[in-house]
Amino acid sequence: MDPVRMAAVLTVTLALVLYAIGTVKQQRSHRSTPGVRGWLTTGVVFDITATALMIVASKSLTPTLHGVLGYSALALMVTDTSLLWRHARAHGQAEVSKRLHVFSRVAYGYWLIAYFTGAALVMAEKAAKG
């Protein structure tokens, strides 16, 4: 595997860990604490970096199912993180609304599906090429 692709895989896996920590903390506390926002924001940074590395490694901007899943999952996590930051600015560490709490869970769940589906699609493509 070429070094750029390896860096992309490592970076997106780190994003997975960071998102998991932030989402679990938010789901348990029902709050947008500095820790929750920090873990999620760092996850977004790693996810954006991984996406850029994947684009460079693929040497193509042609839309693929893997790309659409990844971009939409990233968009949901950026939205979730932004909403949690907005909640914190408006309400401090008050409990988040039920809608935001559920949105966070759905966004992370979708991101997990995209992560594992993306990995499966890449492996299937490699197997098809021989």
C-alpha cells in the first residue's frame, strides 16, 4: 500500500476513535462539555485530513459510492459538532435537547456505517482487480 493511502487509513481510523470518545461522552452526559467538543472537533480535523489524503491517493475527483458515503458522513459530523458548539455558546453546559441528542447518535451511527462500508468497498475493488 502506498504511503499516502496508509496515512489516510491511519488518519481516518484515528478520527473513528476520536468521534467514538466524543459521542459516547455526549451520549452519557447529555451535555456539550468542553471535552465532548474537543474530542469531536479533533475528530473532524482528522476526518478532513483523511478525506484530503484519500483524494490525493486516488488521484481522481470522480464521484464514487465510497466518496459519497464519506463526504456525507463527514458533513453530518461537521453539522453535529457545529450544533454542539452552538448549544454550548447559547446554553453553556446545560443538557442538550432530545433532538440534538438523537441527531448526535444518528450522525455517529451513519459515520460508522460509512467507515466500514468504505473499507469493504475498497477491499472488494482490490479483489476485483486481482
